[in-house]
Amino acid sequence: MNITNETVLNYAPDSAERADLRAALAHHAGLITEIPLVIDGQRLRGSGAQPLCAPHDHRRQLATVSQAGPADVQRAIAAAVAAQVEWAAMPFDQRAAIFLRAADLLAGPWRQKLNAATMLGQSKTAYQAEIDSACELIDFLRFNVAFARDLMQQQPISGPGMRNALDYRPLEGFVYAVTPFNFTAIAGNLPCAPALLGNTVVWKPAFTASLSNYLFMELLEAAGLPPGVINFVPGAASSVSEAVLDAPDFAGLHFTGSTEVFDALWQQVAQRLPRYRSYPRLVGETGGKDFVLAHASADADAVAVALLRGAFEYQGQKCSAASRAYLPASLWPKIKARLLDDLATVRMGNVEDFSNFMGAVIDRKAFDRIAGHIDRARADGHRVLAGGTYDDSEGYFVKPTVIEVDDPQAVTMREEIFGPVLSVMVYPDHTWSEVLTTVDTTSPYALTGAVFANDARALAQASARLRFSAGNFYLNDKPTGAVVGQQPFGGGRRSGTNDKAGSMLNLQRWTSPRTVKETWVPAQDYRYPSMR
Ligand code: NAD
């Protein structure tokens, strides 16, 4: 495979990319974007509309988002089903060219449009937007083409007198892509990965990510995606899903979001199973309670930096964000001092001020949930070492919070909070082996985890004992920042089906191969020699 990851631009003062991004942000000043549904290439207004505001400035309306009604959903399903005939028949290279062109457009003239929309709509800093809506999405588009080619090269052997082949058909029906707010790259990848393999898609974006997601839909159209292949259907999540899952042509779900919602969708599918033409493929990447475990031999500064970046970048709203840490008593004073010193310098605020390291959490619901966790931890007697305050007067701001707990089963050590809250438990150095069991058994999730140690035996022990505790396992690095093509992403247990977005394993789920055998000289006699 001859592709490299998209280079991350650094946005230093006086850089060309910084000026371009500033201009793209300025374009939105005073602008309220009308976001329609896009069904069969047509712009539709749906059955209502909702205002979308910036999380860091909730008085600033960015867009008005049309909401699909039941008739729109039926229209989207019909469009997807109708478009599949021609789309599936299109030679792979021509389909692939559309996505490669989309990648080049995103790497070039569309880059700052998508970055600005991701910053404003999802409250990402310039750097967090760049690694998401530019680099990761470009990588998904390019690498998936290469992975799909590799997949289709997997062919059976052909003995003498015959030809055997696998015909990589799409699923029969349409795929439903339900995407999360926190990564524009994931939102783009979930509809595009199945579409690359000849599937057509009904895409329901997360409301709070509608601005960047709609721009990506426009980018796909600019790249030549035919009408009806991906149908963009924002709307009330449960009613859109009910209508989609009722359709006999529903053939697959490509989901990323919370465990609770994926469970509900799976159950709805199970209840309707007999009505579907095929067994639907269900792919879901869900929640996490990602850990950092340090051994007494670890580098304390490296642990402190990993905790700060891993727990607080993008306000702790990465599925991979560190949210529980297990630190040895001998290193704790040093880790704590460095972490608290660094946190004292962290700036949080409007993401258009580039000196900020953090923006706001995504919406009122998230703000209330996170604030509730902090209050409850305090009421339960846990020690708040940093942060612990929140303010929604301008935007949904929650200070990066570090909570020290003595009880390894404390709520904040077990439940996904999905915000800038890190819980720390300090353990006596000699209890390393017990702590490995605690890390493995505390949470139902198994998404990401990181172990820091300079003693190679400790790394080996942790690797073995925590083999099923994380789908993405890091040694001496933070648990966030997976790169397409380098660290295929996904977790087990209650963190999802672990189909590894950004790898051939994921693409395999979107194809239903037909085996073909062709015989050159067919038999002319039914009798076998043994019968003589
Ligand atoms: P969410 O579950 O609230 O929403 C995800 C999507 O599901 C959105 O499009 C939403 O509108 C839709 N949805 C919500 N309720 C629904 C319902 N009743 N029926 C049908 N659809 C419904 O998640 P979120 O807040 O967007 O994202 C945060 C969650 O996503 C966290 O739990 C995080 O861990 C997880 N996540 C996981 C990964 C991963 O790779 N494992 C990546 C990103 C996010």
C-alpha cells in the first residue's frame, strides 16, 4: 500500500493555513446557514427546523437544521434503494475515484471550510479540528480505497479445469449510518465506507454536528457522488430510526455513539428480524471508560502529560479519552505536582481565540450530566484536586477536573462521563498485581487503555492481564489519537462490535460476496469410476 497519512498543519502565527482558517471562520460571522435534507440530490425542508448554536457561545445561532418527517424518511429509503442498481454496477475504480477526489478537495480548497464548521459547531480548537475534519477524514477516504482493493484481491484458488472467484457484491438493500457529534471524520466515514463498496446509504447525522456534516455532504456532491447514493436526513433520532428500521430493505447499521442507543437499535432490529430480506449487518462503536495505568518504574512527567492531553483535549469528549487513572503511591507526588501545575496554565474559552487549549462541552444535556457527576463526587466525599467548577452563562464550559478517589468502585471510576473529568486512584506500589485485576474488572467497557512503565516485565504483565480490557492498547503513550492505517480503532465488551474503523476488517462487513465457479469441461457421465 503506497499511501501516507495526511500531514497535520500546525497553524503557527503567520502560517498560510492560519490565515485561511481565519478567513473561513470570518465567513460565518453573522451567517445562519440553512441546512436542508439532501434526498436523491434534492434539497428538502422536512417537517420543521431547529436552531443550532455554538456550544461556546450559545446565543450565537450558526444554522437552522431541517428535521425529517416520516414522509421524508420514506423518500430517503426509496432513493437509496433506487440508486443502488446503477451504483453497485459502477466499476470499483470509478466509485473509488469519487472518494479520492473528495479527499483531494478536502486536503485542498475545502479544508478550512470543514475545519471552521467543526470548530464553531462542535467547539473544537484549530488543532483538534485539523486532526479530525481534515486529516482523519482525508485518511479514511484514501486508505479505505486501498483497503477495499486489498480486500477484493482476496480470491479463492482455481484448480485445473475451472475458474473460482469471489464477486464482492454490496449488501442487498440500504445501509443506515447513524453518526456521533464528536468527530466529523467518523460522521463522514460511516456513510462513505459502505458506499465505497457499492452500498447506498441513509445518513442520520447528530444534530449538534449538522453544520460540518452538511458541508461534508456538499463536498461529496462536489466530488461527483451521484444523487441517492448517500441521503442526508437530519431529524429526531428515535422517529427517523423507527421508520428506517421498519423497512424490509434495511440491510445494515453503521453506528457510532453511546452504548445505550446502540443497544436500543439492536433490539429494534431483533424485533423486526423476520421482515428483512437479509440478516442485517450491525456494526457499532460505542462507549468507553478508558484507563491510564502507571507502574512504579514509569516516567512521572510522561504520565502527567499523557493524563492532561488524554483526559482533557476536546473537553474529554473523545471516545478514547482517559477518564480513570491508577497511579503508584511512590510516583503520585511528582505526577500530581506536574499535572496540577500544567493544568493551572490551561486556557479554556471561545475556540476562535487560538490560545485556548479547550472549548465548551457540546450541549446543555452534556453540561448538566457532567456537572451532576462532579457534584455527586463531591457529595460522596471524593477530593476535587483541580477544576470542579462549571459555568454556562456564555457557553457550556466545564473546568478540567481531577478527582482523587479511594474507592476503586466509585461512580466516576466506573461510568462513562464523556467530559473533562479524570478520576485518579493511588495504589500502594506492591499491589501492582491486584491493580491489574481492578483495571480489568471495574468497567463494562473495553475501548482504550494505556500503561506506562520503564520495566519491560511490567509492560509484558499488563499486556497479558489486560488483553481483553481494551481494543486499542497503548504502551507508554496516551490512549487517544489513533491514526487511520496505523492504529485501527475499536473496542470490545460493551464498547462495540470492534470492527476496526479505518481497516479492511470494517470494509468486509459491507460486502456480501458471491462465490462463482466456472467449469471449462463439464462432466458427461453421472457414474464415478468407483462404481465400475
Ligand atoms: P449518542 O448515542 O447520543 O448519539 C449517537 C447518534 O445516535 C446520534 O446521531 C444521535 O442522534 C443518535 N441517536 C440518539 N438517540 C437515538 C435513538 N433513540 N434512536 C436512534 N438514534 C439515536 O452519542 P453522542 O453523544 O453523539 O456521542 C458520544 C458517545 O459516542 C459516547 O458514548 C462515546 O463513547 C461514543 N463514541 C464512541 C466511539 C468509538 O469509536 N467507540 C467514537 C465516538 C464516540
